[in-house]
Amino acid sequence: MDIKLLAIESSCDETSASVIINGKIINNIIATQDVHRKYGGVVPELASRAHQKNIVPVVDEALRQAGIAKSELSAIAFTQGPGLLGALLVGASFAKAMAMALQVPLIGVNHMQAHILAHFIEEPKPEFPFLCLTVSGGHTQIVLVKSPLEMEVLGETQDDAVGEAFDKTAKIIGLPYPGGPLIDQYAQKGNPLRFEFPETSTPGLNFSFSGIKTAILYFLQREVKKDPDFVKNNLEDICASVQHTLIKMLMQKLKKAARQHHIKHIGIAGGVSANSGLRSTLLQEGEKRGWTTFIPQFEYCTDNAAMIAMAAHYKFLEKEFVGLDAVPNPRMKFHGT
């Protein structure tokens, strides 16, 4: 019998639904929210309201495109955490109601594990075990992936995530939200070695990005005092130098993890894995070190329901279901087994 799953993602500011049949992603419908742009960041209350408005048409479109009726679904999956509580509640409540109405199982998915399993949406797929650097606005982790549902965090940020460092830097230099992609855009035309920023040293495979944010802030304050047009006249070089430093910090730990665990299959996942500088650096390091590298398509890097669907497929095979009493967890820990 075919396994037909509907997955819902609503952890932040994208409402997304995806249908997966027998492990093959059929579609990935995403409604983005532009309302946050004028506030310079995601406003949780507005995100929740937008999810409520978008979720019915997004789910309807996913089922319509897949050409299946609700009654054919084997289970309903949703992002249980981490994320914004109000946003998670919308997806969880909708998924519970639908699962109860159809009398099918409910699958709760960890958002960060789903980012890693985005590697299995399309060919080529990594072999187990592999290392995955998961990088987003809220997380920075190096994960040892032993199987689809068995993962171990080897190192993570002790304070801010690398995505936050990109976004906060963009805000400091006056770029509109979301600023991370704009830094990437300007960096492509700049000199990455023009300005030096101190790298934070942390034990083991852990990261820290709060120090570099402060260093960038003080550097810009100092230079703007000398020349009010400093940022405008050096924007591309500033962006390139910041990006170069952040990527260097990420790659140092990733190389260390690969050496320690003798692993040659390396991937990246999460919103920051859409960064062109990080993608090209991973490919270059891979060629130099004999790694086989894996990078999801852009569509599957940022928040999307296809990755939730892929995680749900593996959970369905293992009958890992949750009850109607399952609650969204905004600070959901990475549970590796």
C-alpha cells in the first residue's frame, strides 16, 4: 500500500505544505510573509496571524497539485519545534484537527533534523555516516548523521547562531531585512581580505559568534567617526570581509570534525547553506581534502515542508507517531535517536 503523507511547516515566517508518496517529494508549496520587512525582523504575532490566513490555501494547493484526496492520506506531519511558539501552534493545531478528522496517525518533526534530511529529497544522497553543518538564524551545529533518525550533535554555538551574526551585521550597516542574503550579494563584488575581524576561539567543536558581532559594531563605529561615508564607500569590501571571517570560523570546526571522525561525506543544511560563499568554500575544501560534498537545492535550504515530509517518511516507517496531546516546543532539543 502506498505511503502518502502531508507535511506542514510553520516554525517561523513561511507557511508551507508538502505531499510525499513512498519517499518521493511530489510538491513543496510555500507562502512567504512580506509583512515583517518594514519592522526589520520577524514579529511573532504577525507571523502567527499570517500562518492562520495561509495554512488552508497552502494545504489545499499541495493536495490539489498532488492529485490526491484527503481520505487517501496515511498520516499528517507537522513541525513540533524549535521555532516561534505562536507560529508552531498554528501548524500543530491544524495537523491535529486534520489527523483526528481523518483518523490517521500524527507525526511530530524536529525542524533541525528535517533540515539535515533535506539531503535525501534528491540525488545524489549522502552515505551514512556523514557530517552535516546545520546553519540558520537560530542554530549552528555540526551533526554526525548515523542514519535517518539517529544523529549526534558534535558541536554547537555557545551563544549566537551564524545566521544571527549575518543578519545583525546587515542591520548595523543599514541593510534592509532580511540582511543575510544582501551581505552575500554585496560580498561577491568585494575584497574578502580588506578588513580583518577577530575570530572567537572555543573549545572542541563548539562555536561562538557574539564576539565577532561586537567587534564589527565597534569597528564600524570607529571608522564612521573618522569618515561618515565609510560604510557607503566600502560596502562591498565590508560585506566580503565579514562573510569571509564567518565562513572561515565555520570551516575550521568542520575540518576538525572531519579529521577527528575520519569522515569524507560532508553536507551543509539550513537557511545559511543558501549562502553562495559558504557553498563555494565547501566545494573547494571538498576538492582539496577528497571529500564528497552535498548541498541541497536553494528551495530546500530555507524553511520548507518538503524537508518535514522527508523526515516524516522515515518516522512513519518506524511508526514514530505522537498523540493528540503532543505540544509544540519552541526550544525543542535535538534528540538524536
